[in-house]
Amino acid sequence: MAENIFFQISIIFGITVSIAFVMRLLRQPLIVAYIIAGLAAGPLFFNLVNDSAAFFSTFAQFGIVLLLFIVGLSLNFEYIKRLGRAVVIGTVLQFLTTVSLGFVLMYWFGFSAVPALFLSIAVSFSSTIIVTKLLADKKDSETVYGRFIIGILLVQDVIAVLIMIFLNTWSDAGRPWYEILATVGGRGLLLLGLVFLLARYLLPKFMDKVAQSGELLFIFTVAWCFGIASVVYWAGFSIEIGAIIAGISLGASPYQPEISSRMRPLRDFFIVLFFIVLGSELQVGEVGEAFLPALILSLFVLVFDPITLYFVMRHLKHTRRSSLLAGITSAQVSEFGFILIFTAINLGYLQGVELAILTLTALMTIVVSSYLITYSDQIYSWCLPLLNKFGKDKIQTENEAKEIYDVWVFGYHRMGWKVCEALAAKKTKYAVVDYNPIAIAKLKHRGIHAYFGDAADVEFLSGLSLEKARLIISTIPEADDQKAMIKYVRKLSGKPIIIANLFHNFYLEDLYEAGANYVMMPHLLGGQWMSEVLRGRPVSKETFKKLRQEQREELKLRYTVGAH
């Protein structure tokens, strides 16, 4: 039996790797490869999973537990608080609108109320794994829309956790609601209190000892995850809720980044099996029955979800570009949707073809959404003429610059703050452009001319007098954003001297061809600075002690002027 399972796993992973290579060539997330591998391993093709279904299902459950543990570990309430109420209001509006429209669509398509409700909730969440990965690949995690989308994902995770708690709490229909509330609420408060006390008083001291060994930290984290999940399950809640609580309890630890990085490979291994099992669940008859509803639901996710988020963000005073890019980024089905449907099936709410519909919907939306996110800037450029027919963006108009500045500085919080200090010392008239609203507010508080906007947003740039400047300095790291800005300026004028910035020479010639006069490369400049230090000063401890003091003074200055 063991040899048979080993042989099956070997074949399944061989199939998965082969499909994964193809998906990489097609620039697709590997989740697509995992689901397709599950389809191949299931009854549709090779039927490798069904003989050992219990074994694979157990491994898939491990994947869910580890996924939810890392979700809990990554729930950054400080990040949500920093973004403000707008991200919470926006997420709730988007969630309620998507669920309502999805429910009407599925009910109109012939589904009864309960399946329609579960499917509409399942497709209302965007995929944290896919969105964060693609945003990081595009270097857009710190843009206006990137930060807002990450905030939305965090709030969506909170909503999903609350829904799962609600499902597990109210699944016992034979008892009065007040009895369920009292029993479960009492146990829940007792359990949360116990975990809180452990996390607050016992874990910090214990973790200091454990973290001295990377291997011990990893083993402890796995034991804590499954241990807390088991205790929560014993207390009458689901294992999934226990995994989230275990993650939240370690989320405030100073070792959270290391824990997260060490747990991700283990999570990814079991998540592979989770999606393989998911794909293997599909039967031939179910695929035929589920295809049309899945196609309609996919069109809803790919079209109405972005439109909904676009209008929500416009209502919250975001620019057209940020709103459109955020909407495009949200257009796929989340891994939480599968967990929700699995939970509903286990609790007896669903018995039909809903899982097959969601699986096919996930495949369609993830494939299309990956290309949409990758080419979102080009899509915005295509949509801009249509958007301009509605008039100038009023939100951009509020940001319009009325004055002409000698120098424009794009990006303040990396190197720009030092550039600005030099310009101020020379009494040069300058202005700053940044996409961080906190930095903009602090700059304005100091009396520095600052404009909130995105360097790649042509509509925003049109409100600035860039072509009349003597010098434009960009310290932002994104090559595409700088290229768009440089090309825009060069269409208007060849007069300004444009200095760009890159951390890698891959796009160096692209920026020069776009019209940059010089491209800073921090690692080269750092080497040049060090060579000048070595040539001009004695190599002694006193020299570097003085440099260290100067560095601390500069950093002290930086953090008192609003950079982050």
C-alpha cells in the first residue's frame, strides 16, 4: 500500500512539474498548473487519486491549515489602520455589491437561494497569493492602488474569517440561537483569552530562546500551528479557525517575518496537494453541467468585479488610473472561496455541483486575470480616450499645479529627501511628487510644495508644468513608471534635464532611449562614494566613526521630515 501511494505521488508530481513548465512559459500562476494536474490525476484522465483518496484528502487538509495559519500570521491590523477607514469602507461596499449582484445572477440562472449565496460569496474574494505575487513582480506593491488592494485583501481575509466562524457557530440547527450563542461565545472568549495570555506573556520569552536556532524555530512553529488548531477543534470550533488563531497569536512576534518565510515552502508543498485533490474531485458529468454556469460566473468576476471596485474607489476620491488598476487586479477567484465551499459541503449546506463550478471559474479567471494584471498599464492607456470623454478627472484637477517650478522631484522617501535638502539649501524653487499620502501631508505641513500622484499617470502629469522645468529628478525604482513619465515630458519639450533612477541595469538603455539625460544607479554611486572616502580620508576607526555620526544625523533629519 505504501509503495503504491509513493508511486502515485511520484507520477502526480511529475505531471505537475511538466504542466508547471508550460504555465511558466505562458506567464501563468502555478496554481493553474496544480488544478490542471489534479484534473489529469483524477477520473477525467489517469484516475491516480481515487485509490488513495483518504490519504490525499488528509494532506490537502494540512495545506488548508497551513494556508490559514499564514493568513493569520500576515493579518496586519496596523497596516489597515494606517490606510484608514477608506479601505474598510471600500472593501465592505465592494463585498456587499459583488455578493448581491452575484446572488441575483446565480438565482436568475436557476440555483436555489443557498447555493447561489455561497457561490456569490465565494467569488467575492480576490486571491491574496496571486495578487501579492504579481504586484511584487511589477514592483507595484507600494503604489497607491497597490497599497489599497493589499489593504482590501487584508480586510477580505477578516470578513472570510468572520463568515467561517459564523458558519461553524450556527451549523447546529437543532438548538435555540441563544443557547448556541451563550455556549459558543463563552467557549470562544475563554479560548481567545487563553491564547492571548500565552501570546502576550509566555510566548515572547519562550520565542527568544527558540529563535536562537532556525531549525528549532521552524519545528516549534509547526507544533504551535497544529497544536492550537487541535485545541480549538477540541473546544468545538473548526480546525480552520484554530489555524487562523494560531497565526494571529504569532503575528505580533518580532520573529514573524522569519516564521513566515520558513513556513511558506511547507505551505506551498501541501497547497499543491490541496489543488491537485481539488482538480481530481471533478467528474466528467460535473464538468459538462458546470461549464456554462462557470463561464457566466467568470465573466461576472472579470467584468463586473473590476467595474464595482472602480466605482467604489472613485467614490472614495481615488484617481481614474488607481481605480481602474485596482479593479483589474481584483478580477480572480480566491483560495478562500474553495475553503468556504469545502466548509459548506462538510456542514451539509451544499451537495451539488458548486465545487466544480468554482473550480472551473477559478481556472478561467486566474488565467485571464494574470494577463490583465501584467498588462494593466497598457489597458489603462487603451481606456484613457474613453474615460476622457467624461471630462477631465475632477480628482486630478484638485491636484493641478498652478505654479512653475525650476525642479521637480519624483519620489521623496528613498533618496528624494536628500535631494530636496540640497535644493532647499540652494534656495531653488522645487516641488515634490509622491504617491504616499502620509509623506505628502507632512511635506505640506513643512511648507514644501508637494503633489499626490503617480508618475505613470499621464492624466495627472498633464496638470503639472513639467515641460517648463529646468530639471526633473526621479528617485522612484519602477522603470516602467519612469519611462512613461520621461516619454510624456519629451513629447512636450526637450528642454528639461531628466535624471532617472534604477536599481538594475536591465532597463538602462530603455530609459536613455525614452529621453533621460542620466540614470542614477545606487550601487554604482555607493561604490564611487566609498572610493572617494578611501582616497580622500585616512583609513581609520575615527574616519568611520565620524561617517557613522553623520549618517545618524542625516537619518534623524529624514525621519523628522515625514519620510517613511
